[in-house]
Amino acid sequence: MTGAGRVAVVTGGSAGIGYSIAERLVGDGFRVVVLSSSEGSAEKAAAEISANGGTAIGYRADVSDRAAVDAALASARAELGPISVLVANAAIAPQRPFLEMTQEEWDRAIAINLTGTFNTVQSGLPDLVEAGWGRVVLISSSSAQRGAPRMAHYAASKGGQLALTKALAVEFAKQGITVNTVVPSSIDTPSVQKKRAAGTIPSAEDMAKYIPVGRVGTGEDIAAAVSYLVSDEASYVTGQTLSVNGGSFIG
């Protein structure tokens, strides 16, 4: 299998897209470390994911807290060994009109979505450098490509991930490490379902009308893209943005 016992870290892995990614990577043969900021959620998700075979462990860590990330990854190394794959998925997607947005709201979105990516990648990357092999995948958003009203802080943080991908890909290419971004669009996740129930976004059926393939995406669609990018077969793919959007041509 692709993973061949390698260790993969997935932040925000207890629900939604992150859960699907963690589940897929366990199926690919990786030993997966699930990180989540919610009490007990990472451990619960890891237990569910590994129930049918494979290895997954969970740790609580807010990615905006560097000390917490360092501690979680140190524990993961002690239990499973050096890290080979980093998937930076943890994010928040709040909504607020720009002129009503507070400094605190802006800072929180940047802290989790962009600085949290920095914390995760910088903390884990030395293992990849030492091994001379590694995969880094950042999970961005189509909001960074086309903009998003009421979500300027989210779009800005996700746009920062696109730029970070390019920079890291160039810096670490000669060390056997690839760095890529997956850009989801119109993915049906629990957080999206909550917004739909609150009436802040259209129904899945209405959204599907504007997507060429005729449906909204799933976490499994994103997980499949990540599965490819972290494989040995993707060794010549780096610094790229892979949009998983059902043919919605944006950007």
C-alpha cells in the first residue's frame, strides 16, 4: 500500500474533510495522527477510524498554540516514529461583514488558518528533511481564488496558504519533499450543513445547479486528491494547486 507504515499527521482530523482524509490515509496504509482542538474528539475519531484495522491515534491540540502542536507531535513520534506526511487541514470559517469585523475576529482566523498551518508544518518538517522524503499538503479553499463576501478574514488566510505552498515547495524540493495545496469548493461537511440549516448558504440542490458535474462534493473527494499527492507516484508534483470543485471554473 501507498503508506507502507509511514506516519501521517492530519490536523482538524476529527470531523468533516479532515476525518475523511484521515480515514483514507489509514486505508492507504499510513499510521495516522489525528489532531483536534476539541476535548476528546481526536481520540474518538482515531478509535473509529482504526476500528476496522490500521493505526490511528488522536491528540488534542489547538494549532494556533505552538507549544500544544510541538507537544502533540513529540508524543506522536514517541508512539509511532518519525513523521513523513503533514496535512494541514484545521480551520475555522466564520462569517462577518467586513465593516463589522473586529480585530479579534480577524486575528483568530489568521491564527488558526494560517499561523496554525505554519506551526504544524514547521514543527513536523524536520522529520521529513532528515528522512529525505516527505509530503506536505495544505487544505485551502476556493474562497482564496474567487473571494467570499462576509469572509474576508477566511479568504485572506486561505490565500496565504497558497503562497506558502509555493515558497515551501521551492525551498524543500531538493530534499525529497513535495508541498501542494488542495482547494475544495462546495463540499458537503457538517459545518456547511449547519450554515445551510441557519439559512446563510443555499441548499445542496441549489448549489448543485451551478456545478458542472451536477452535485456537491464530499470529504471523500478531497481525501482522494490528498491520497494521490502524498503517494510515491506524485514525486514530480510540487508547488501545485489542485482544485477539487466539480468543474466550477474559478480563480
